[in-house]
Amino acid sequence: MDFDLASRYIFDRLQRELKPALTYHCVDHTIDVLTAIRQLALLEKIDPYHKTLIETAALYHDAGMLVQYRDHESASVVMAKKTLPEFGYSESEIAEISELISVTKLPQRPCNHLEQIICDADLDYLGQDLFFINSFKLRLEWQLQGILQTTLSEWFEIQIKFLNEHHYFTNSAILLRNEKKLKNLEEIEKLCRQDAENRKS
């Protein structure tokens, strides 16, 4: 597996071809997920071979956005299967990477340790200060894609529901991010109450 070549290939395509309207699913998101993968893989004691597999899945997990927005994970798998053989990945390795990509589709239902790690990495921002920035990037992206037009109050409610239903899977992500995620939830609930009060007055 030549991870470096695969990385250069996919980042070059993402930087050149992703549409500006993808304000959340941009190159920065892929970098953030890859960074979280590396942190969690270290803490969860993942061996170098499987670390490379999950890092590769992180590179490709949103590459399908180059082709389609809805069900982009399926397009990401197609892209991985088409291009990874060029970088020395075997059929069995690509099959495992494809499963790792597919499991990032919401709602998350990981079936093994590596799948838990990539799911946690993909939503790592929920337990960071970056939550509010990314939340509004996603809202803008959905508006630009014509998927969902919401008032600020409606968006707050969507985010509250999502945060309440979400849970991290790995012990490391729970320790690293859960406390901050709950604080973010409290903050957005507070903003929602303030918005409701402002509309009444």
C-alpha cells in the first residue's frame, strides 16, 4: 500500500474539483477527520497496517462528493475501488476500506473497532470548540444544495436532536470529546431558548 501516493492523488482532486458550495464537506473536513483518525488510532493502540487502512478510508470517505451529494458514500466506494489498485492496495484491503467508508453514512452503525474509530473521527467536531463553526457551515451547505431551508430556531432544534441522539463509540473519543459535546449541547439549548424569548417579545 502506497498511502503517500494515494493521499497526494485524492487531495489533489479534492482541492481542484470540489465545488465551493461544499462549505462543510471541503478539504479541511477530510484533513480534520484524518487528524482525528491518527489521534484515536494511537490511543486505541491500532497496529500500523490497520492504521493505514483506516487512514486511507478517511482520505476517501467524502470523495464521492466529487460525483454526487446524496449517498456520496457509495460514490466514494466506487472511486476507492477504481483508483486504489494503482497505489498497490490489494482486493481484500480495498474491500475493508470500502466497508470503513460505507459505515460513515448516517445513522452510524459500526460493527468493529476500526469502524467505531472512523465514525468517531468523522464527528469528532461535535466535542470541540469548532462545533458551532462547523454547524453553520453545514447549514449553509444544505441551503446551497437545496436540501433544507431552515430558520435559525429550526436549525438549533435539528442540532439539539442530533447531539442528543449521537454517542461516541470508542473509549478514547468518549474521554476526549464527550464532556465538551455535552457543553456544546447545553450552549445550543440556551441559544434556542433565547431565540424563542426574542421572538415572543
